[in-house]
Amino acid sequence: MNPGRLLVLALVAFVMLLYISPYGYMMLTSFKPAEDALAIPPHILPRQFSLDSYSRFAKDAEVPRSFLNSFIVAMMSTTLAVSLALPAAWAISRYGSWPGRFFLLVALVTRMIPYIAIAIPFFALMRSFRLTDTWLAVALAHVTISLPLAIWLLAGFLEAIPSELEDAARVDGCSRAAALLRVIVPVAAGGIVVTAIFCFLASWNEFLYALLLTSVEAKTAPIVIAQFKSQYSLDWGSMTAVGTLYSLPVIIFSLFMQRRIVAGMTMGAVKG
Amino acid sequence: MSRSDRRYVLLLLAPATVFLAVFVAWPLLNLFRDSFYEVGLMTPGERSFVGLENFQRALTSSRVGGAALRTLAYTGIVLTAEFTLGFGVALLFNSLGRRSELLRTIFLFPLMIPPIVAGLLWRFLLIDNFGIVNHILRQLGLLASTSDIAWLGDRDIVLFSVALPDIWLTTSFVTLVLYTGLQNIPASLLEAARIDGAGALQLFRYVTLPLLRPVIAVVLFIRGIDAARAFDIIWVQTEGGPRFASEVLSMHIYRNMIRYGDVGFASAIAVLFLLAMLALSLLAFFSIWRPQALRGDA
Amino acid sequence: MKSVLLLLIVLLLVTGPAALAQDEPVTLRVLVEGGGISLQLAAAELFEEQTGHTVEFVEVPYPSVFEQLAAEMATGGSAFDVATIDVVWIPAFADFAEPLDALVTDEVAADIFPALLADGLWNGSYVGMPTWANAEVIYYRKDLWEDPDEQAAFMAEYGYELAPPTTWQEFTDMAVFFTRDSDGDGAIDLYGTDVKGAPPGADVEWMVHVLQAGSPGVVLGADGSIIVDNDAHLAGLEFYVSHHCDLGITPANPLEIGWAEGENLFFQGVTAMTRFWGHAYRLQQFDLSGGLVGAPYIGPEAVANVGVAPMIAGEAGIGSIPGPWFNIVPKSSENKEAAMAFVQFMYDQNVLGVQEPLGLSARISAFEQFAGEENYESLTALIATLNGPQTIGRPLVPNWQQVNDEVVVPMVQDALGCEVSPADALAWARGELEAMGFE
């Protein structure tokens, strides 16, 4: 390797280190004893390794339960968003007519709405369906966020599929719906998975809707994390511990899915 | 398109349409209606029609104007920083080629962190006395005292400070999209230009940049929309202070709608916000995408 | 015959509580804030045992108490049967809350701190029953105050004994005295006290001095008139701001310091005194699992160095802003009878809250029962502060949140920026209040 390359590599490594250091510091803080987490002056490494902050996870049943809630809500909203987006995206990319174009625009406008402005009417809607504090209510709210994204991403992926594929399947006697399900979906599986990952992340990390729509049963983890800052105390240690635990599964998952995620971003971006 | 095709298209669009109509359009219609009324948060039944008064109030309010300017500034800061950093790192990755895979993976980390956690984390990093950032800067000899930079207390810089977690979370998105865009530029094209005697800078200016233009446009577009709506990530850091120096429009809407219960006024601001976003998007759409299509490549 | 009678009595005793309850056991949904939930847990368990009802606590972050309740009110009435709310939200929810006058008997009224009782009163009827009270008191470093060398040095410099401060002058003298560069590196490492410029904290703390200076209320008078620029407001704000702007005896960047930060600065040894809520002394002695002398945030040794004194007094005496929480029963509750019984029960068993790590109660008798006992040393200071002649609640106006966010906080931040004089800041506040329709 020539010196120029080495320099570039060193530079990138440095930028990278700087870039992930806030996360690293959060992780390190989570292993400090509680009195150290808020020490003045602060220190980077734990003076003493401690799992105190993680004890919250074991002691307080609300924490693991909120993780489960987050997971279920994210799965529900992802499933719903992808199954709603798939036919719409197919219509847009395969038939490209004005309703399709118009729909893309609508999806974009949806993304521009400040959620907080429609939170109360949405809450009212959920109440009239008697859905408040259920997984479904939060999942529906999260679909309003992820559906536009899913439509844009999927439309990009499906555009890459030659329309002859559908025609061939139809010649073989498939109905249109069957052609979509049996021929197109398997071909586009990679793109669908990527879309699903992004929908999942949007839901997993969402705070505002979850805060308003849940109280006990369906409370998701971001709410519980925010609760560590209460009127009477700031439990920074527990907050970092639960924050670390909460992001860990998706980080590990992303290690395996890295290539697909990157592909997904590009597809969506280039085709969109 | 045949008639059966058209019917099929509508059928495919129907489920998503129904969903958006019920769960987005309906609340949105409520918002539009409320913007013409004087109505309290907890007494939605007692409303009085006030015509355009809420809009007039919003357009003449210095608080709304200030928040609007800060929203623009915040979006500008976030976009500039993300794009500069993101593009720089993407170019570095690109020059490393396949070797950058591990680095790219690490770069994805912040994308997995909930914005609310990122906001709290950065507040903790930056705040005077407890914050590790000023502490390290002092140990490096860059600051005489840890109190020299009041990241979250100085009105002149707080808008930059509160943008940091947002930049941190999403620079990776910008980088990875641009990186893949760079990878998709056909090597033959670059090679041809090089044979024609183009230097590295010229190559970048006349080949890479024009080819990357659509990707750049989409990235800026998506991130711009998201940054302009930023709310909780800033709120947990400063609650918009000190003295509203970090208050953006979405916060002002939140304050008026929920905390002050002035739903009509808040709705009017939200409607104006949405209209402004639409107008700006159209502007961006025509100025970034169209000319490129008209000019071919530069 | 005697044994039959005895059997009857026993039977009555056993079935009595059940007979008192409604025929059908119900589930009560109670909205509480995450930090204060512990104060009612023990009593709620007892309530469940005795009545057969079930209590389901809905625990949310602080701002969500208001938001959840408001969202429910906005969409056809609250499904909560009881809500434990901060005093500042009383006016907003008063019209939606069941009057509790029947519960506030003379006997009850006599056992509740007067400032608290007044805060729950809306249009002539009690809409909230106080569940616990809190107030800012003075925390000081006992090890410094009891050090003979410090005492001698202080005596030599100021001519009176070093003891916990009771007046503005003493507070200032001691804060100046203890502000020092103890390791001689040219930077101050111990500050006398702190001031808060970030909410929450910036909004309330300066007000205690306004009251001490003799103002009949803060910002707005009892009749809703603007009093934000009266002499007491000016004196109080000048006193508060001078510690930062003129004397430099507080940590830099007050606009980044709110209550949580101020508390930590003190317990980490950066400040010698701080104004903070009365619960922290006891709370600091528990570890995260609720065991005694755990001192999760400072370590057990440091806890022994913490002293607590009543809030200081101005010309008009001791004054503080009470921070009580109230139980309200939303009119839309479908289990009103049981909800009322719950509120009554929480009052009856109020003393159980004092035994929790947070150690708070609304009843004078409950506080007095434990005052002076080990690990309860702070209660004496809290009682004295809550009974202070100038301890007065914030104005009960429905849009207080707006006054607070739009006028009070920016005004204090202006003044603590040291570029705007307290008089100008208060004049600005008057202008803003007038623009909001106050007179």
C-alpha cells in the first residue's frame, strides 16, 4: 500500500473514531457506578466497572416489557406498511400513469406534515376506535410515517424489474394478482427486505406518537428511557444502560444487513 | 393504458389510499378546519369561526417569524454540515474501494439510535460542568476553562449546538447514499476522461458531480424535509431556549397547541408551515431537477 | 351471649371494609408522574386490600401528565378516575374536575399547610386534594460549616458566627466567603451557590426572593392584575441576579443550569450552598433498589456532609414557592364513588408517603411525626419553610403555562445574561403581560 493510501486510511479511521465516540461514551457511562455517571469533572473511562445501571433492566419489569412492546409495534407497523405499499408501488412503477405520479406526490406531502400538529386529531380517531394504549394504535401511527417512505423505496426497486416478467407469467395463465405475488414479489425480495428494515427502524425509534398513544399496556422503550429524567431525579446511568441495550439489537442486525441497507438507500434515492 | 389496466391500477392503489385518507387526510382536514376557528384544546365543542384571524396573527407574530427564520437556519446548518461531511467521507470511502466495508458498517451505528436518546446524549456531552466535550477541549489546551464555550447557553451558537445530534445521526445516511452513487458511476467514463487529459479536480467537476446530481438532489430533498420538521431531538436539549434562540416552528406549534391550548392559532401556523414546505419543495424540484434534464449534462 | 356478641363484632370487623366498598369492585385508573408514583404505592396497596378495588397506576414522564390528560379531555373526557397533577395544572383542569369539598372537612383543612389548601381552591370549591408538598430549602455543606478553622476565619472577616444562613445578607456573605480557588490553580473550584437560568428552575427559583421581599404574590396578583414590576419583584430579582452578575459567586453559564444540574453541582461538591427541593436530602440516602444509605449519586461519605436549613428570609420573613401535587377526580370518571374513596384514603394514609425514599406528605401531622428522626433531619427545615409567612403559591390563572414560557423564563434569562438590568427585564415582562391581555 502506498503512503497516500495509508494516509487516507488513517484519516478515515480517525474520522470514524470521532464519529462513533459519542456512542462509545454512552456505553462506557453505562458501566459506571451511579455516582460516577454524573461526576464533575467527568471522566471517560469508568473508575470502577459496575453493572448497577443495568440492574434496572432486571428489577423493573417495565423495561423488558417496553422492549417487547417496541418490537411488536415495529413488526406490526412494518408488516402493514409494506403490504400497503407493495401494490401501490407496483402500480406506480409498472403502469406509471397519472394516478401513480399523483400518489408519489401525496406520499411526499405526507412526509412534510409536522406530526405534532395532527397528533391530537389522530389521538381522537384512535379513541373513537377504542384503540388507545394498544399495540395497534401505535403501529397505525407509525405506518403514517413509514408508508410514504415505503412507497418511494419500493417504487424504486420495482422499476428495475422488467415488465416482461409479469407478461410472461400472465401468458402462463396467472391472474394479475397471482403474477404479482408469485413472480414479482420473489424477484423483488431484496428490495422488500430493505424497505422493511427502514420501516422497522422508523417505528423502533419513534417517540412522539408513542408517548401520546400509550399509557401502560403498550408503552414503548423510548418513552421508558425518557422517563428516567423525572421531576425529582435524573437517572443518567440507567438511561445510558437502557439506551445502549435498546440500540444494540438493531446495530447487530445492521452488521449482517449492511450491504442490503446501503443498496436500499441507493435504490430509493436514485430511482426516487 | 387499457380500461382494465386503469381499473387494476386503481385497485392496487386503493388500500394505501384508504389508509392515508383515514389516518392522515382526516386529521389533516381537522387541522385545516381548526385553523379558521378559535378553539381551546380541552373544549373542542366550544368553537367560534374567526375567518383568517389566526393566519393574520401568525403572519404578524414576531415569535412565529423568528421561529420560521430559525427553522430555515437550522435546516441550512444541518444540510450544509451533513452534506459537506457526508460527501467528504463518501469520497474517502470511494477512494478506498472495497476496503472500506468495515468502516461503512461502523458508520451505520448512529442511524440505529432513537433521536430522543441522541438528543439527551448530546445534551449530556455538551453541557457545562458535566460535559465531556469541553473537558477534553480544555485538556487539549484549546480552552482555558471548561466554561469558555456555553454550547447550550449562548444564544449565538445554541442553534448550531442543538443541530449536532441531528447531524451526527444522519450524516451516515448521506454518506452511504452518496457513496453508492459514486460506485455506480461507470469506471469507463472516468477512464475516458482521464485519457483525454482531465486532472482529478476536473474529473470531479465535469464528470463525477454532474452524474451524481440526481442522487445529491434526492438526499438534500429528503433530509431537508426531515430537518425542517425536527422537534423532539431539539426539545430534549434546550426546550427551545435560552430565550427562544433554539426554537423552531414545530416547537412553536407544539407550545401553542398543547401547552397553551390555543389550537386554532397553532393550526394556522401548521397550515402555513405545510404550505411553505410545499412551495419550497416545488422550487427545489424545478431548480435542481429540471434544469439538469433540460441541459442534459453540464 | 357474650361470645355471640364477640363473634358479631369480629364478623363486622372482618366484613366491615368490604361492606364499605361499592357492591362491585372496580379498576381505578390513576395517572401519575414517574418520579412521584412511589409516594402513593403503599397506600394504594392497602386500599386494594381493604376495598377490593384494583388500582392501576399509569406512570408517565412529567410533561405527559398534562398532555395525556389534556388529550383525553379534548376527545370526550378523561378515562382516568384519578389524576395526580402538579399545582400549575390545577386551573387548566379545574372545570373538568369533580369538587372535593365534601372531603375537605375542618379537621382536614387544619392538618394541611395553608398555602397548599389555597392552591387547590378554584371558584370557591376544592377541586384538588393535596397529596404531597415540597418546597425549596437551603442545602449546605455541613463539613464546611462545622469546620472550626472556617468558623474562625468567617468570624474574623464578618464579625458573626458561621451558621446556616437565615437572611439575604448572611446568605450572600457565606456564598462570597466560600467561593474560592482551593487548589490554587487560578480557577475557582468551589462556588458559594448557584443560580438557575434553564427551565425547570429558572421559572420558579427567583420568585422565592420576591415573596421574601414582601410581595403579595408573584407576577400576577390575586385579582389577576400585573404586579411583576412592584418593588418586591425588583428587590428579589436584583438579589438573585447579583450573585451571578456582580459577585461572581455562582458557576458560569447559568443559562445551562436548571434544578437537575444545580442539584448535581451541589452534591458533586462544586457549590457550598444551593436552593433545592426538600426531598433530595432523604432521597440521596437510598441506593437504586431502595436500600438506605446507598447515596447513588454522591457516595455514602458525601451524604454525611449535607445539611439542610429552612429557606432564607427577606424583610417579610421566610418565603418559598410550594410545589404540591393534587389528586383530582375527572368529572368524566365512571367510577366516581370509588375514586372519591381513593382520594380520601390517600389523605388518610398520607403518612405512608413520608416513609418512602422521596419522603413527602401533604399533612402537617405526618411530617411532624417523623421530623427530627434519623434520615429525616431535613423535615424540620421543610416544615418551617412550608409554614413560612411568605410561602405563597403561583397565581392560579388558566394560561399560567403560557405566562411561564413566554414571559417569566425569557425575562429571567435576560436578567441572568447580565446585559439587561433587572428593572428593564421586569418592565419588558409587564409589556408582554399587557400584550397577553392582563392589566
